[in-house]
Amino acid sequence: MKFGYCSATSGLAIPGGLVRVNSAGNGLVYSTYLGGAGDDTGSSIAVDSTNNIYIAGTTNSINFPLQGAAFGTNAGLADIFVTKLNPTGANVLYSTYIGGSGQDRADGLAIDASGNAYVVGRIDSSSINFPSTMGSFASSYRGGDFDGVVFKLNAQGNALVYSGFLGGEENDSVEGVTVDANGIAYVTGGTKSIGFPTTVNAYQPTRAGDTDAFLAKINAAGSTLLYATYLGGSGTDRGSGVVIDTNGNAYIDGFTSASDFPTENAFQNGFGGSFDAFVAKFDTNSSGAASLRGALKNPRPTISPSDLAKRADALRCAKLTARHVEDRRVGIALRDAIADAEQQALLGEHDPIRGADRVARVPGVHGLRAGAIDFHDGELAALQR
């Protein structure tokens, strides 16, 4: 649960401390500091079935209070911490650092039925030595200024069950996590990477904008991604939170600046402003377009088979001419858009329409209209024969 929200036992993580109020909200049950001599910030809080309290956050204190720690010393500029308190808040049951040489932070926390703690966040490029486990879904730093990280800490807090890096060659962060009855973790966040590890059953296998949201499903052993997909339009999109229902559907929320954010069965059909919230429902046991069960934003347009064929011809023309665009950024963006459209077409999804339209939105391109691509500088026009 995110910082700033009350848990089922009315616990609240605050910077450097923990507060519990009674169920009526008019009495303080307990309140305690949690930290050392440096800067300590609680970001996430959760409780287990016996009302033990778990807090995750970030610390640069070399004397943060520890108990039965998996990692007993501060490793870098700022480390993640995970602390478990008993229901009265009187005793620390375990408390540990986990970090690399750089700046690491926790952003989400979930607890399973066995008391294992699942923590997500991000680490910077100085923390390539962040503790990971062999055989995890990705045991080495992936790239960029920062990577997402997902780890599972055992019920005693003294060992990692698994730990892995989640991302691609660019900047990635993991913001939210939940776990089902089988120990399968669902995580969401944001990625700028075109090499983010999507799965063959992804709803959206390629990045659509500057930053896309994502949803990933990790098996109980932490060894493989069962499902992973981008979710985004041509702007900036990021996932913030994730929950699951009794049928195993995953729901993610976040924000988007894209007026073409993908939707299905939307209750709000128009983009409201510079940034909108979104909520999306996924059936992660389905594949491709069928896995998105609902999302708030604009619905996709329909298109006739003949118009789609014309757009496909235009894409072929664009593919031949993109390498000759003088503005390198336009050329790269155009080739990325073409690759997106082609990949979605191979998967047999409805998304070739959105992919073709994305080419039209590449900066420097007037539009894609029934086989014609015109560039703003007037130096290039690829026209259907």
C-alpha cells in the first residue's frame, strides 16, 4: 500500500515514523519514530493476517535500527529498508537494509499469506551491485539511468527468495505491487525502454510513446515473467498501483498525457487535459488484444479493409523512405512507428490501425492519408503508386 493511505489496521507510514489510530479515527493507539541519524522515509505499508505491520522505504542512515537483517550494513548513498513490527508496534520483529552502491528507493509493498514481503522500486546506475538472485527473471542491471527492481523477502526477513531487475536499455521504475494466493506477483510502473521484456501474449508488445505504463506478472519462484505488456499512447504514461480480483484479473491505475491512450469499454470517451488518470483491467491469462478488458480513455477508430490496405501500402513506402529523412530524430521515430505497426499486424491484433495512425503523428510528418506521407520540410514525399 502506498504512503499516505491507511491500512486495514489504520496504520500510516510517515517520513521517519509510524502512526496507528483507532478505527473511529479519534484516538492515537501508538506512534513511533523509525530511523537513524540520516534521512529516513517510509513509502509503503502493509499488514498480514495477524496484524503485524510491514513498512518499506528509503534510508541513508548508517545506524538504521536492524533486527535479524538479511543485509546488516548500508551499502550506498541511499538503501531500501524493510521493517516488520508486531501488532502493538512495541517490538521490531525484523528490519533490514537492501541496496547497492547508489541511490535506491522502495515504492510499493505487498505481503502474501505466508508472510513473505514483495517490494518494488527503482535503483540508479551506480547500484548495478544491488543484491539479485541467480535464476531470477533478470539477475543483472538492464540499462539506463535507473532500473526497476522487484524482490521477495522471506517471512523471517533474513534472506531473499528472489530479486531481479525489471526494465530495458532506458529508464524504468516499478511503482506498485500486489500478490495472489499462489504467490504470483503483479507489478506496474513506467518505462522509456523499447527493450522492456514483454511476453508473447502481451496486449501491447511495443512502446508507443516517450514513456509507457506496463503490467508484469511474475511467477512464485521469481524465475520468469508469465505476462508483461506495455500500455500507452503517444505521450507519457505511467502505472502507479495494481490490484487483482478473485478471478485473477489485474487492474492498474496511473496517469497519461496521451489523447490516443488505448481504451476498451471506456466510461469517459474524451481526453480531459494535459494529464488524465486512467484505470485498465487485464485478463493476464488471455493473449493480445483480448487481454485488455477495459480502460478509460478514447476508443479506437474503425476502418474499412480497403482503407487499411491503402495504409499498409503507405507503410511500405514509408519503410523505404524513412532512411533518407534528413532530420535523424524524425527518421528514427518514423522507423519505430513502422516497426510498431508491423509487429502488431503480425500478431493479428486490431492495433495495426493505431500503429498506422501513430506514423501520422510522428513529429515532422503531416499525415498518413490513403497512401501518402508528407513531411513538414517539403523535401520528402512518399506517394503510393
